[in-house]
Amino acid sequence: MAISITKENFESLKAEDKLVVADFWAEWCGPCKMLGPIIDELSTEYEGKVNIGKVNVEDEQDLAVQFGVRNIPTVLFIKNGQVVDKQVGAVPKATLIELIEKHMN
């Protein structure tokens, strides 16, 4: 399962020397429900290599504002505290794998 990213644990996640993949979502969002299981699968597949988690925009509005997330689902790829890529909308697993692999090193 993907970790739940909150304002409280976000700083420590991005301080690690790993890519952070953050899925901004909400309970009422249909496309988010399609993307959620893919994010969970990826978190298992990349465990120990990439920090993959979900940010509930209802609970973590400050993080959504901080990163300028206006549409959900939005998946941000963060390296060394900086957004290096962004994917808006529900996409196939292969698209996310491609972006993860691109930014892992």
C-alpha cells in the first residue's frame, strides 16, 4: 500500500535521497479511484527504491496549494525537494513506470 503523505511526514520523505511520487487525490474523484490501485501496486514494486504515496487534498490542502495542484488526480515526481515531472489525470500504469524510471537515477 502507498503511504499516506501529510504535511507532517512530507519533509522527512523528501529529505531522503529517493524520488518521491505523490498522488494528489480525493474520495469523491472518479479518475482518482481508477488511479489509486495503480499507485498501490507501484509502491509495492518500487518499495525501498522510491517513496510512493497519496495526498488526500481534502485533508492536506496546504500541500495541494504549496505545489499548485488545481486538478486531480495529479501525480508529482519530486527529487531533492523539487518537482521534476507532473502527470495530470488518470493514465495507464506504463506511463507512470516510464516517468519513475526516468527520474530514479
